[in-house]
Amino acid sequence: MTGSGSNIQHWKFILVQDRENLGKLARDSTSGKWVEGANFAVIVLTTPTFGFHLIDAGRVAQNMQLAAWNYGVASGVFTGMNRAALEKDFEISSDLTASIVVGFGYPLRKIIGRKNRKPIEELVFAERYGEPFDPQQLKT
């Protein structure tokens, strides 16, 4: 149910579950070697001729991650990959690009607590960059 630029829905997905193929995916990665230990992964393919294709890849990947989390399934993403090797190993059509890979699995231990996040005042500015933001001053 993810939105896409102009509602084109140009993405395609390769579900990778086989241990051997998860190993190939890890070997084809420059930043996601960990995916070899995932329960499964999804290679998100997009059409690079659309200027918004990477935004769409991120949108659909995040929605997959949120849906998985609702079932207790953790996930991680990577974009660092040897594209030529990946395209060969997974027979990816030349009109598509592997934009992002999402690995999924059940956590080995219960994940609790909150992540250490920056305070909103460091990330949001009022009206122009650098102008302090005060959440108490939001208009209703």
C-alpha cells in the first residue's frame, strides 16, 4: 500500500530465502555482509529513469519494515553492493536497478527500550534554517 511517484508503482521485488542465495547476497554486498544470517531478504528493484525511484525504494522498504515489526520481525537495510555481481547472480533485468536490500529475521533476544535519538530541537528549525524550533509554539 506504499505510495509511489505519480502512482506508477514501478518497483519489483526479489524474495531471497534460500541459504545459498542469502550467501550470494552477502558476498555481493559491500555493507550488508550480515544478511547471510537473515531469515530472508528482499531486493527492491526500481526503474532508474524515474527521478524519484530512490525515494520510492525507501518508502516501500520502510513500509515492509514497519509491517514486519508488527509481527515481531526485525530488519535492517543496506545499499552498498557490487551491482554487476548482484545483477548476474539474481538475473536482474538491465532496465531495473537494485536500489535497496532489506534483511528480515526474528531477533535472538527481545528488543526493548528506545533508541538514542537526537532531540527534535537539533533537527527541526522554525521558518528558516538555524531558527530555533520550540514544540510548545506549534499552531493548532
